[in-house]
Amino acid sequence: MNTMHKMQVLSDSAQYDLCDYVNRHTSSSANLPGIYHSTVSSGCTIPLFKVLMTNKCCNDCKYCINNSKRNFTRIELTPRELTRVFLHYYQKKYVNGLFLSSGISGDIDSSMEKVVEVARLLRLEHGYQDYIHLKIIPGASRDMIKRAMGLADRVSVNIEAATPSGLSEISSTKDYHTDIIRRLKWIRAIHKKNPECAPSGGTTQLIVGANDESDADILKRVKWLYDKMDVRRSYFSTFQPLEETPLEKRPPGNPIRSFRLYQADALLNSYKFKVDELIFQEDGFLDSALDPKYAAAINMDIFPVEINQGPYRDLIRVPGIGTLSARRIISIRKKHPFKKLEELKKIGVVVHRAEPFIKLEGNYQSSLDSF
């Protein structure tokens, strides 16, 4: 099998590892396999070279295309093969960075060694200085993680589930606390001691819909990851049943659920909401029909907020007011008060959402009963 055919297979297998906010499961081009247009929170897209070192794996993750019990062709790239193709793409300006993951071929550290070797070849032999994101294999040694972080801009460990019992539903070969949580603690400690190690920090990913965990379970865990593990981002992969996996007959996850989790996650991570400010249904799930910020707002007793006096914490809880527009409000009102909704619209406030939750110079703009 030639290198480009290997790239096609391994880049298609890598599509389930997320590095953006879009649950996009698509095959890459046969002519230029591995190019993935990652969508960042601002809405911009960045072309990355996203691929696995190998689809060989000894883990039995029940949702995974590389499940150890699946019967299909297993292949592997050498570090120099992968480096050569990536540099070709990079020099042709097809991609701006590398996102590299791997199954487990042999033991964990020997597989992680091959991932790290690609980064070493790029950085030290070829002088490549742009973006590298390396996936840390659960169970990798501290030394191997430290080496990876010394070469990568960002690293990540897939936590996959919100609870130990949730992980046991989808894998029998990983230990939640030993293989995953301990590695997250090491990443935090290594970065804290030397911020130049993985300067963009660490991220993680959860599979949504592959087990019976609720949205409350998931969001409590991601809040803990932000507060205690210094994780920068959490990604939510909507479960898709795959043939010849133990979960092939399980219904697919609902993409709307993942979308609502991303919205709620932003409230926890960027807006510094507490989990108990979010509104869950009796079964622990978010209301799929409502924006979580709006659902939270209609259950708060802080409204209406006076635009010309309200503190930052209250302003960012107003639907339609983001962190940037809240800072603009505070800066502008020091010079002169806001008098009209049009003034708010000009600085980025989504006025039709904010109206029932705000006052301008003591006057209600509308009431919730009108919406």
C-alpha cells in the first residue's frame, strides 16, 4: 500500500478526533487526503493536516472505528513518511498546522514515541515553527507527555465520558482515574512549571450519546476540568453508530444536543457561570428547544438589568450581550449613558434578545410577556 493510500485511510479514521466546534464527519479528498478545515470559535476556518499514525489499537472502545475487535485492514505510517507528506502540504500552503493522533500499536509508550518523533523531526530537523497539536494516548508515561508538550503548541487527552461508570459503559480497557485523570493532572503540572510546554494548553473530548450520562453529568465534569485541571476547551462528539462495533445498533446521538452542550459549555468556560445557574429538566438534560443562556435568564431574579449601572457579572447574563459587548458597555457608559437601543446594537448587542431583560435610564424596553 503506497503512502497516499495510507494517508487516505488514516485521515478518514482521524475524523472522529475533534479539534473544532463542528461535528463534521466527512472523508477527505483522495487527491489530498488529511486536509481538515477546522472551525474555531470566531467562525474562521484553518486548514490542518489531521491524521492517525496508525489504526492499529488494543483498546476496545465500543463506539470507535478502530475498536480492537473490528475486522479490517490495519496500517501504520512511519514518522518519516508522515513528516514528508506534511511538509509537502505545508510548503504548498495547503495546510497551516498539524493535528496528530494514534491508535496503540504495541505498547502505549512505543506508540506515543512515534507521535512525538514526528514533532521532533519537524521542529529540530526541518525547523518547522507553526502549529502542532498532539493527542496524548491515555496511559502514556509522564516522561513521554513532557516530551510531547516540549514540542507541541497544544496537547489533549480524550476523557470520553463524564464519569467512571460512563467510561466503563463504552470501554473495558481504560481506567478513568489512572489512565485519563492522572494524565490531565500531569499536563497541568508540567505546563504550570514551564508555560512554554504546550503554550496553548490542553483540551479534551467527550462522546455524547454513546452511554447513558445526562447533560448535567457532562457539564459538571467539564466545569471541574476548567476549574481544577486548567483544561482550555472541551469538544463534544455526537455519537454515530458504526458497523462491526458493539454499539452499531444504538441510536445515533442528536446533533442538537451537542449544540446545546457547546452553548452551555461557553457559559461555564467564558462567562464563568456556575453549573447550578443552568436549567436542567427532571432527567438531567438541557431543553433542546431553548438556548441555555435564555433558559437560565428567565429563571434568574436579577432582571431587568440597568445598562448604565449593572455590573459586568449581570450584564453577561443578559441574553444577547456577550463578553465583548459587556466590556464595551462598561467602557462607553463611563463617558456618557446609553439612551437608545440603537446605541447598543452598534456595539454588538443582539437587541431583540436583550430587550426584555434590560432597562435604559430606568425605563423598561419591553417585557418578557411580549416575547
